[in-house]
Amino acid sequence: MSSPAPAHSRGSSWPLVALFTAGYLAPYLLPTVVGRLGDRLGLGPAQAGLVGSALLLSSAAAGFTLAARVERFGPRRLARTGLLLAALGYGCAALSDSVPVVVAGAMAGGFGSGTATTVAASGIAAQRDPHRTSTFGLLSVSALAGTVYLTIPHLGAGHGLPFAALALTALLVWPATGRLAGAVAPGHTAAPRGTLPYRRAGLVLAGSMLFWSMAQNSLWGVSSRIGLHQAGLSEVTVGAVFAAALGAGLLGVIGASALGARLGRAVPIGAGTALIACCIAVSASADDLPSFATGEIAWNTVYPIVLSYLIGLAASLDARGRWAVLAGSASSLGSACGPLAGSLLSASAGYPAMGLVLGAGLLLLALPLTAVALHAGGRPLVPGTVRRRGGAPAAVVAATTGTATGTVPQVGAPEQPVVEIEVPLTGPTLDRQAFDTAGPHGLTPTQAAPTTH
């Protein structure tokens, strides 16, 4: 039986969306962060990619460390600590030209971003509709990142501007933490911990998301250099393409929200991952504006759609959000390795070959991701709905709402068959005494054996 929903998940979801935005913004701004580190601090592509990897690795470490500790420390306290650490770390990185200080600030800010994401993910997982809340979060972070990409090129050069945008976002989100729950009061106990459900499916999902995110960020970390050096575009043009791509991502997220559960999770995840593989190959081989814009816009349209379903799938495995946090942290770990992997691949084999390698890897990953989406249990995309193929979703939803044991089917049990009885609208009037209780024909109710379900 599932654990009760965490307290910080009840009520309005907008504080969780705001916190999700602050935590996820750093990966979205990764290309401009990595690119500007090389321009201002004189770092090579691999060195700048390593700094970006350190930032995301620190974010992943926060998720792995705090996955099961959100309720213990209190969502409000943990969220405020993460936002404060993000503001201070990114702020120091923005104001300094010293490489060690920038690296330390980026890692501190990354841990703060990961902390905020952990609190948001654990709360989103316990929402009535985690897929819908996660799409709102992706919608928010895509819109904000697109605005930053349109604005930063006109404000000047240097690494300080993207870091300052991250620090400012953390400060602006701070007031939203007042709507989150505090620590568990003395004399009260948190929800029972229990063991992680769906261990095999969760481990496969987390491992696949690690490499899935690595492939995405291997290209995303070098996309700016592809546009500048291989396609021969200016920074303003590249920024405009990124903003348009993120705008297309907004449409994709809106489409995913509208689509909801109509296609389940397997089709959007499997087919979407295959489409992403094709888009990455096109973008990595771009040598002019049309091909670069086509690849980036198509990729960023499909990517958030698939990501929203992956987040929803992870959230469905555990109502307390532990798999959502662990899978998200694995994704951050893959994202952390992405910039360095992309830099090394592109430096040794070139951008087009890098795109082919990443695309082939994603096609392979589509298989285990689709398998988990098809066979893993958990809550449906919209709790309260019962699928005709089996009673598992109904059992899980009822268990989370405190339904008495025995009134719902066991998880995985087949659904009760429905027998249609035709009632004639014309003919002789039937006497009520002609009907009897269900049971073997010819037996009285007391003689009929009891039927259990």
C-alpha cells in the first residue's frame, strides 16, 4: 500500500512549479554558460565543458543525498536553503574573474539548484496529476530560458550575465516557499518510509534516463559552438535560434498537457525518443542557418514532451516522490557528463559524427524506456480513472486515499468481468418477486454458496 502524500504536496501547485523553474533553469542555460566561460576566462572547449559538468554533477549530488530526507528536514526549510545557496553561489561566480572562484560558485549554486529541484520533484510526485504539474514546470522554465536567450546577447559579453540570471531567479522564487509545509512538528511522525516500490522498473528507468540526458546535453552543451563555428552564425543569431527553439518547446509542452493520457506513456516516450535521435543528427551536421534552426527547433519541440512523460512515469512509481527524485538525479548526473562528453566527441570525431553516435545511442535507449512505460505499475496519468485492462490503477489510487482494505482489487489483479443484462422495453409486466439473488439456479438464498471477489 502506498504511503500518504507528503504534506507539502497538498493544495496549490504553483509554489512547486516556481521551485521547479528555479532548479531546472541552470541546465537550460548550459550552452550560454559554457560558451561564455570560454570567452571571458580563456578556457578551452573541454575545460569550459568540464565546469558545466561540475555544476550539474553538484546538482545531481543534491538529489541523491536528499531524495528521502525532504519530509525530515521540512520542504520549506530545505527549499529556502537551496535557493539561498543557489543565489550566493551563482552570484559569486557572476562577480568573479578567478577560475577557482567561478568553479566553486558554480558547484555551490548547482547544489542549491539540485536541492530546489528535489523538493519540487517530491511534491509534484504526490500531486493528483503529476504529469500536468510537471508540464506547467517545463512550460515556465522554457519561457524564462527563452527570455534570457533573447536578452543576454544585447546586455554585453562575459560569463557574469547567465550566472546573474540564475541567482536572480533563485531570489525571486524565495517568496513562493512560504506556501510549503514546515518540518514535522514534535510529537508527530512523518509518513512511514517503507521500501521503494517497483525496484526493477525504477532502476531501469533511472539508468536509462542517465544516458538519455547525457545524449541530450552532449549536443546542448556544444550547440552554441556548432552555430558559431560550423554554421558561421553570430551570437545574436544563435541566441535568437535558441529562443525560437525554446518557444517551440513551449508549444510542445502545451501539446503534451492537452494530450495527457490519451496515448498512454509508452508511445510518447518511445516514438519521441526516436524523433529526438533524428533531430540531434540533423542539428549536429548543420552548416547553415536553415539546417541549424530546423534541427534545434524540432529537437526542442519534442524534448520537453518526452521529458514530461518521463517525469510523470517516475512519479507514478512512488507517491512519496522518491523515484521521481532518484530518476531526476540520475538525469542530472547524465546531464553533468553531457558537456564534457560532447566536447570530447566533437573534438575527436567532429560534430556530424558526434550526432550520429548520440542518435544511435538514443534509438537503443528507446527500448528499455518503452518497456518500463508498458509494464510498470503505478498511478495513471490522471488519478481517478480506471483502465479497462486490469484493476491495478484503481487499486493504487484507492490505497492512497485511505479506502478500506478488501474493497478494491489487489494491485495487478484482473478487473471484474461485466455482464450485460438485457431488459425488454415491451411485453408483459414483470413482477418483482420473479427476481432472486444471484447464485446457483434453483437454490434459495440461504442454500446458495457465498460468492467472494
